[in-house]
Amino acid sequence: MLGLSVFGLYMVFVVFLLFMMICVAIYLSTTPYPEIIRYDQEKTFFTSKNKKQTGEFPFGKFKAQDSVKLSVIVPAYNEEQRLPSMMKEALEHLEARRAAVPGFTYEVIVVDDGSSDATSELALQYTEKHGADRVRVLTLERNRGKGGAIRMGMLSSRGEWLLFADADGATRFSDLDQLEAELKPLATAADSAAVVCGSRAHLEKESIAQRSLFRTILMKGFHLVVRLFTVRDIRDTQCGFKLLTRPAMLLCFANLHVERWAFDAELLYIAQRLKMPIKEVAVHWTEIEGSKLTPIISWIEMGLDLFFIWFRYSIGAWRIRDQLDSKKFE
């Protein structure tokens, strides 16, 4: 009996030692702050399909101050088929507001995340129609993942407020008005940092009725992992329709490490750690065919990402800056 007790203590010590060695290895091999790399071709945008470069506002020259009222960032990976309906709806809404509201200015930045189809060429048609001051195309040299693409678009933007919206058009674009109504009382000063999230949580009962039991269990499990490791107060962290003030954008995306699907959770985790106000607004959402998300594999990957977000921040391997140097983004 005594031998078993000694052996048990020995095994506990070995497991603890291995755990500490793993923590030390991760801590020493991890960069505490993200390294944001911008390749040369990502420092320009084009005025038309012939890819004539313009130096009016090169993407590589980051500006901490805004010069338009709203920037809309659209990450797009092989979205040649789904992008047109989203762009049509978004630009009709934005143009109608520009005509009705004096002084309203906007830009839409389509970020082609290393597509193998004609996503960039298609997006450039909107640049030709609306002008390069309103629609710009940022073609990434390599695929970075959805979070990485949105980050590059955000750090290339000029907006006072910034929205990222999925290229599939699943969220009704005019719901932007509701997000802005929630953000307005939170953004009372030029340095106000706040986030408003579009939410599909009100549709959960309906979606459960349409899903298999297995996929429902996976969905519930993912939500549990999100609340356990990252964000507790937001019911839907993954909706691709979020509005940020410029100070919030700078702090969140400058600190963001995760570039894959779980980036939303880290984004909101950072915002909470920096004590930013975060609101959640119900939006109209319709499932669109052609998703790049593979339910089982992607949810497992996101679950692992969520655990490592929590783990790396907990041991201090990742850290959050609350002061930024804008020159780092150029």
C-alpha cells in the first residue's frame, strides 16, 4: 500500500514536471506580441482592372487618424460566386446614405485572401464603377486566414468607425444601422474604444430544429468552450458582422495573434481584457451555400485555438499592449 502511494506521488510529480516543461517551452518559443508583416504588393491598391497603381493613399502608409466616416472590410477567399450579391446590397445602402446624409463618406475594402479564382478581378469592377476612393481591393500575397485578412484590411483603412462583413452576404447589410445606434452612445469621444457585435443567438432554437443531434452537440460544446476559455458575456462570438471604433480596432487588431476562424473570440477577449464596452445586437441572418467552414474539423480546430488562446495568455506567453506605435503597421 505504501509502495502504491509513493508511486502515485511519483507519477503526480512527473506529470507536474512535464507540464511545467511544456509551459516553459511554449513561453520561450512564443512571440509575446504579434508580428504583422505586409508584403510589397499589399502596400498598393488599384484603380481599375488593368491594375494601375495609385499613390493617393497607399495601403502601406498607415494612418492613426480617420479620414472617412465608415470603412467596410470584406474578407474574400474564392468568393467569385457569392461576392456580387453582397456588394450590390452593401453599396446600394451606402450610396443611399451618402445621398441622404450630408458629409457621410465611406470606403469598402475587399481583401482577397490569396484566392485562386477571379475574386480580385470581380471586385475591381466595383472600383471602376464607384471609384477607388470608395471601393478598394487589397490582394494578399498569400492566404492568411479570415482573421488575418480582416486585420490587413483594418490596418489599411481610413474609417472613424469600421465594420467587417462576410462576403457571402448572410447578414442583412442594412442591420448596420442598428449596430451604429448601439455604438453611438459608447463613442462619445475621439479616443473611445468600443465594439458592437451582430448576433444570431436569437435564431438558436430555429437552427437546432434544423440540425442533426450530433451537430447540435458540437455547436453547444463549442459555445461552452468559448465561455470557458475566452468570452463569457457574448452569446454569439462568431457572427461575421462587427462594428468597432477606430481606437478599438487599433488596439484589438494590433494585439491579435489568431488568424484563423477563432480570431473573433480572441478579438473579444482582448476587448474585454482592455475593459472596452461590448454590445450585442440581433441581426437578420440567412445561411448561404458555399461556406468554407467544415463543421467537424473546423470546430475542433477552433476548440484547440480557444484553449491555446487562454493558455498562452494565462502563462504570459502572449501579452496585450494598451499603447500603440502606429509606425509598426507601415
